Amino acid sequence: MKRILLVISFTLISFMAFSQRDGNYNYSLGIRGYNYTQMPKLFNQSNTDTFLTSYFNSYIIKFNDNLWSYRLNGSHLRKDVVFANNCDNCETIDGVMKDIAFKVGFEKNFNYSVVQPYFAFDMGYRSNTFDGKAESTIQPSYNIKSTKDGFTVTPTLGIKLNPHEQISVFVESNMEWFYSSTTEERHQGGTTGPSSSKYKKGEFLLNPITVGIQFHLDSKN
């Protein structure tokens, strides 16, 4: 019986030592393959709960220190979007949205097991632009443009599954605060020239699910 317990204890110790995974490597490279995210509000968009799906447009580099990691994030998105402006039947805006972000932060794992829950906190810069056309039944169509540049803060909860010592599959969810300086321009033709407005505003953006994969490199052993 003592021999069996000794074998089980040795097996568990060996398993836990192996399952430290990314803590045994100096850095990790990752890509978010699936993103379901809420984008910044455009103009007087009537439905602000619209979420966009994107694939393989966000990347991460991590520098690992046991249960702690320091992370650099970058993302880009170009998407054709159509939405109702002012009210559902007032005006339709159709155009191209471009969104880029750069963030730096940290990540804290809660254990060394194969399944690792973690908390992360990132902050950085985000730029969101839109260029399109507005159409309605009561006035001629006109060109419209929006530019948002600002500061972003993003607390994140996630969980990692480690099927192999050098590979982790992860799922994240976060709530991002985006404080931006916004410029909106309307080009309606004629001799009056474009009209524009500028303002500063903060908004919360829910990103309920992100799925990605990380590769752990440069072993510490």
C-alpha cells in the first residue's frame, strides 16, 4: 500500500511540474483566431448593442515569469458595416470601418495546472475610423466620416487549456473602457462646404468571447 501511494505521489508531482507549461518558457507568441466584440458607437447609431465577428486579427506577445506574464497586444480590423442612424427608419449609413489598437499589460495565472484560469489588465491606444455614405427618404445622400482616437483600459478574465507543454488554447472575456477624442464630418455638397463636430467621450465596450492559441518558446531549463 505504501508503495502504491509513493507511486501516485511521484506521478502527481511529475504531472504538476510538467503542467507549469508557459511558466517554463521565457516568452509566448499568440493569435486570437475568433473575436466576438462590441465596437465603438458611430454617430447617432440607433442600435449600440451590435457585435462584430472577426477572425485572426489580434496578436499577443508575452514575457513569462512563473505565474506572472507581461503582455503586448496588437489588433487590426477592416469591416463593411451598415447601420441605422438617429432611429431605425430615419437614416441608413453604409461604409467601411477600420479599427486598430496597441496595448501593454500583465497577466496573472491562478495555478500551475493543465487548466489555468487567469486575470489580465491591459491599457493603451485605440483608433477607430469610419468612411461612408448616409441615405434617407427625406434628403439627398451625403458622405460622412468619423475618427476616434483615444485611451483604452481593459480588465480581462480568461482560462487556458494546455494540451501540450509548448501550446495553450485560451478563451477570454473583457470589458473595455475607451475614452476618445471624436471628429465627425458631413459632406453634403453645394457651396457651403463640409460641416464637422468635435467632442470627447468615454464608453464601455463588451467583448464577451475571444478564442486563441499561444506557442511557448525559449525554455528556461
